Amino acid sequence: DFVDVKVDKLLSKEYAKELAAKIDMDHAKEYAPTDGIEAKEYRGCTSNFTVMDKYGNVISQTQTIRNWWGSGVVIPGRGFIMNNAMADFSAKAGVRTTQGLAYGMANAIRPGKPVLSVGAAGGPRIITSTLQLIINNLDYGMMMDSAVKHPHMCCLTLNQGLELEEGFSPDTIKLLAAKGHIIKNTTDFGELLVMPNGIRNIDGTFFPGGTSR
């Protein structure tokens, strides 16, 4: 509502090099947002309603339809509008979306494209846990069940410390501490308060992974 995102800068190779130059592979550091990188104003496109009955049952519904009236299609007899949030993707290569962005076919909407779906519960640890599922699957070749069960880590800020689940080798922990990380032990169970889950599609066969944390 108050700022204008510098999209061109965020996507530039020069800015990527500037950020990469700040990384020190030998020392843990704290990183703050870059000045001048803020959010551009967009018109509202999300609706929410909350209903509670006399027994205390509650439903909270949030629907993002994208822009005013979404796709303009109302489901007969139901009264809700179909969204057009696929505007975040590429309906046709090179054509600008309602958000003023143009994509190539790499971001096109096509059935069967998703390779895996991952997510987690766990507040601020959701992001780091989900990232680790993706890395474990795609970079390290783990099956989803192994990726979910593999020891996870989380570092929100340098001062809050690096949370490590049981399973990291003592040598690795020593190396991390030598770089300046504040090592934090998890609970008595040796697990983080995070619950990752995922499923992967390999040649039409689905491989799920459910957390036991």
C-alpha cells in the first residue's frame, strides 16, 4: 500500500552478483533487506468471510480472485466467482498479464507439469523446511519419505541460533560453530517443531512422504 517494488533490480544479474558477493562461505552472517526494494501498490483482489453458529462452529474462508471480479464467471446457484489467479503464470508466451508481467513458455500452464508438491506446518520454520524438501528431492536425489525424515535445520536470525535436529554429524556441527553459528539443541525428542509433507510423481507413480514428528 505504501511502496513501489523495484522489479527490474530484483531480477537483474547485477543485483544477483551484488548479493552473491556478500556471502562468506567461512563465516555465518546476518542479512538485511536491501534499501529501495519494496512492494508496488496493487488493487485489492482477496475476499474473506468468517461465520460462527450458535454451537461455536466456525468457518473462515479466504478467496483470492485476482483483480476485480476475477474471471467474471459466477457459478450458477452458488454465488461465488471463479478466480483468474493463473495470471501469475503464462497463458501465452510474451503476452503481458493483468499484473503487467510477461512470461515465456517455461511458466506456461499445462497439465502434468508438476514434479512434486511439498509443504509444512510450523510457523516461521515452514519456509526453511519446505526448501529442504525441495533440495533433498531434486539436488540430492532422495525419495520424498527420506527427504521428510532426514534431519532438518532452521536459522531465522543469527542471534536466535541454528536449530539442528538430531542426526547431523559432530564434525558438521563443529564446522558450523567455527563459522560463527550459534548451535541450538532441539527438544528432548531431538526434533524441530515443524511438520513437512510432500509427494513426488515419477513416471506416473506417486511417492508420498508424511512427517512423523
